[in-house]
Amino acid sequence: AHKQEVNSIAVHPDGRTVASGEAGLDPMIYVWNSSTMRPLRSFQLSHQYTVTSLTFSMDGRLLASASDDDDKTVTVYDWFARRVVCSSEGGGERIESLLFVPTPMNHHSKKQRTTNSGGKDAGGGGDG
């Protein structure tokens, strides 16, 4: 189990599986069964310092994590298959929360509207 303080936690859509991430240097992430308290997976991603946020995708297959290292790395991990799906630098600010947002797989549109963190329309215009 954890050797450092737990800094983040996420509950799987099944309501029984939980992920927890450590604070400190070279943090570990554990996925465990909350009923039996048995670890299902443990892994250490490219995070060099504190896991600041964890979240499962809506189908529960993917686990996203953010870290407080210099690059504020965000990693998406297929925790069941034990492989990194993607990883990216998150920017200069500490990431406190992550969320998977559903998008249609085959969505085509002439206009796409995006919203910046301030909530203002960032483009696309029109009547959407």
C-alpha cells in the first residue's frame, strides 16, 4: 500500500473500485477494491512529484492523473491493460481537478464552439 501521504482519490463508476495517488517524490498510484481493501494495480507514471488529481473515464477503463512536477504532467492510463494512452505537459499552474468529457465519436459540424476557462465564447460564432 501507500508509503507516502495520499493526496488524491477517485471512485470508479462501479462504485467499488478506487484509485489513490501519493504526495511527495516519485509518487505511486494504486487502484484497489474498496470492499476487500485489496490492491488491483499499482504503478508509477512519469510524475516526479505529488499526484494532484485523479479521475476515471465514464466507462471506467481509463484513469487520468495530474502531477505537481515542474511540467504539471497529465497522463491518461489504461489501468486494466497497464499502458499509457497519452501524456502531456499541463502548463504552469497546479492542476487541482480533472474530468473526462464525453464527445460523440462520429460528430461532424461546420461550426465548433469552444469555451475557455473564463466561460466566454472562444470562437465559432453563430447561433449555437
